Amino acid sequence: MTLSSEHGDLGAEDLKIITLARSARARNGVPEGAAVRDETGRTYVAGTVELESLKLSALQTAVAMAVASGAQSLEAAAVVSTSEAASAADRAAVRDLGGPETPVLLAGPDGQLREAVTAG
């Protein structure tokens, strides 16, 4: 389900997690950067993990960080990538912690919103 495709429809907190995700991608030189916001407003920022024995997308890593830190739910998730759509695996990870209505925002490397969907 699409939420919005207009960058102007996003609130300050959603723009913040896109900025954090973009920053993680650039800083770490990885294919994707991601950020999630939990039910208390805390943010978790991550990049793609590509080890020989462990491969996680940036969004899966951010969700895992939130879970490991005790988050009970997610308010929103953002990923910055060259992809045209949020992957099913990323949406599933967000859905597992946040539920089917949690917004998943996809932005390009320039920070411009490409897609806003729900995790469901």
C-alpha cells in the first residue's frame, strides 16, 4: 500500500531518518543505509552488512539493532538505496517488529523520496 510519493508530505521525524540513512550509506561506503525509529522515538542507524557468513540489508541490520536494544515496536523505517522499491525481505523485517501499517520510506542516494509504502 502506497502512503505518499511526495517528499513534502513527510514530517520532520521522517525526514530525519532519511537523512540518517543517507549519512550511514555515505560514511560507510556501503550499498544501502537505513534508519528506524522505535516507539519511544529512539533511532537506530545501520549500513549493509556483507561478511562471508552473514549478509543483511541495511534495513534488516537497523531492525536487528532496535530489537537488540529492547525496542518493542517501530514507528517508521527508511532506507537509502539505488533500488526502485523496498524489498520484500526489508518490509518483512519492519513488519515483524512494527506491524503491517509501519511506514517504510525508500529514498535515492540524493535523499529524494522514491517510495513510501507500509510494511504489510
